[in-house]
Amino acid sequence: MSGKNAKGSDKTAITIVLIAVIFVAVLGGSIFFQLYKSPDFHGFSKDAVPDPTVSYGPGEDATGGTSGGGSYSWENHHVFIIGDSLTQGAKKEIEKVVKNSTIDSKVGRNMSTGVEILRGWQDSGILTEDAIIVICLAHNITGTTVDDAQTIVDMIEPGQSLIMMTGHGSSSMAPANEFIRNLPNLYAYVTVADWDLTIKQSPSLLGDDGIHIAGNQGNVLYADLILRALEVSKPKP
């Protein structure tokens, strides 16, 4: 074979190799992209990625009893919400996404009043046996806020579930928020709706005082947080 033909063969071989490399790279990239888009990429579902603004207990409570299950759906239960001025302002938006609800909210309300309202509902028989109770009272802090929150936790009856919301806007709320955030570690039937963490991501939705919501977009966010907490709530065994 002449040197000229050899060089031509070498160029042809190199061209074929390059084409093959490009083909493999394109095919491999396409396969990787499809895998990356898959919800099972890296071995977990997108739905399984933890939501830091909503926390809840394990499948068993502190005594080892099974709590809730895959068949539990909040939409089959009546939701009783006790709240303060933020809840009052977001009431219309909450009612849009939580249609089966009773909302008792008032400006300046604290956790102690929440205990009174919940006890009144229990004594009157208003609360259903499988009710979901939502407490949004961590803004107006008193000397007994943490103790009152514990009282509410203890008042929940078997079959019922509890959602506690954190407060935002003052360092005085920190002890209560810390207490609330730890509840799911002790009680599987308690879910935390972390308003403090949620609104820190969108501070422009608050008014000048850094506490109250300014504008309906903040109300929608508030209602959505309650909805997301409801979706992972579990009953007391």
C-alpha cells in the first residue's frame, strides 16, 4: 500500500472514531438527561424531598403506638382552626383551600385563650372524634405560652390530630417556636406549620412591623402553609 493510501485510510479511521465518540456522547447525554428528570434520580422520589417549613412525627408515637397511615386523608375530616390577627386576615384564603373548616380567629389572641376555646369546643361536643385542630397562636407571647401549648397537646384525644404554627417577628417568640418545633419528635400526631421559616423566605410580604401580613399574596402563602401541613397530618392513636 502506498504512503498516500495509508494516510487516507488513517484519516478515514480517525473520522469514523470521532463520529462514534460523538454518537456515544450524544446518546449518553440524552440518557442521563432523562434519568435526571426522573423522580427516582439518585434513588428517591421528588415527593420524598423534605419540606423544611412543615415537620411531622414518625410513624409511631412516643409510646410506640402506630399513628396514622397511608390511607389517612385530611379531606375526610373537619378542620378546627384557632388563630390570631394573621389568621383573621387570611381567613378568606384559608376557606378557599380548606372548605371543611371552622375558623375562630381574633386580633391579639394568645395561647391561653386557645386553651379556653378548645376546652369549650370539647365540652360542648362541637369537636368531632376525628377532628384536625390547627393552632396559630405563637405571636402574642405571655409568660405561660409554652405551658399553654403543652396543655393543648395533652388535650388532643385519640383519633384527632394537631397542627401547631410558629410565630414570626420578635425574639420573644423564640422559646415558643423552639418548643413547637420539637413537638413532632415527642408526639407523632403533632405537625408543625413553620410560619417563621416560611415568611423569612419572603419578608417583603410583611408590613413595616415585620409581623403582620401586608397584601393578599402573604395571605395566600399563609393559607398554603396550613394546607401543606394538613396533607401530612396524622391522628393520635
